[in-house]
Amino acid sequence: MKRLPSRRPMAALANQRQRGATLIEVLVTLVILMLGLLGLVGVMVQSQRAQLESYQRVQALMLVQDMAARMSNNKAVVGCYVLGSFIGTGNATVPTVASCASGTADQKTRMVQDVTEWRDQLLGAAELASNGDKIGAVLGARGCITKDATSNLYQISVAWQGSGATSAPPAGIPCGSGQYGSDAARRAVSITVQLS
């Protein structure tokens, strides 16, 4: 009589193979988790960059609107607010009372004070660190005020350094052009007001 092999050793072998996860399965799981975490880090970096860009834009818009209000409140010498160049980072020169041909002495003094305060805001004086350093500035802020030669339209613009290259602002907003390396790194906001 021939003896058949016992089934018991085969069942014991099958149970031994099924115990626990293999090293390869653990490594594959770790690789998948790492890829997911790296993707999450990338999303967080993009989110922070977008948040900084948004904050800079809001600050620049507030600066533009502030100067528009100042000019509107001092209409008698509004032409004296027009700057020959940008003001802010890289140029802290403000107009003088003598450079304004119209208006009273008080109106001219108010104009110089307005432009000086605007320059200080562009440079970050709105928020100071505990050691007195100016930290409230839009990055590389430059302000421009121009007047259309044929009308009473004034363009008030603020340009600043973006966190990365995108597309250049429209040609109608020349403020800060050529000041940030590539114009694709320049950001700008502008409003046009009619003051008569």
C-alpha cells in the first residue's frame, strides 16, 4: 500500500507565507505616502505665494486710494502732485513748496506733506518693528502720479516686486517699468481720477 502525503504540512506552509506584510509592501506604502506629502507641501507653498501676492495687491490699492483722497482734498494745487519720476524705493525726493506755482502757502505745504507721507507709506513707515525698522512696505514699492496732457485725468499708480515672474502689467501703467529686472516680475495697480 502506498501512503499519500499528509495535508497537514502543506497547510502549515500556507499559514507561514500569509503572516505579516513583506518588506516590499511596506516600502511601496511609504513611497506612496511620501509622494502624497510632497504634493501637499507643494500646494502649501503655492498657497503662501498667492497669499503674499494678494496681500501686496491690497496694500498697493490702499496706497493708491489714499493718494487719490489726498489730491481730491487739495484740488487747488492738484497739478503740483504730478511727479516727474516715481517716488518710493530708490527715489525719496519729494516736491518742494517752491516747485508749485499755484495755490496758497498752506495748500502748497499740504501738498508737500501729502507726498512726503505717501512716500513714507511706500517705504513702509505705516508699520514699525520694535527696533524702529520699517516693515509695513509693499516689496520694492514705487508710486507714480501723472496727468494726461489733454484732460484733467490723473493716473495714480503703485508698482512693486512680485514673488515670481508672470506677465507684465499693461503698457498704460508704466510706473516702475525697468526697475525690477524683468517686467514680468513687476506688479502694478492704478486708478484714474478726474480732478478739476
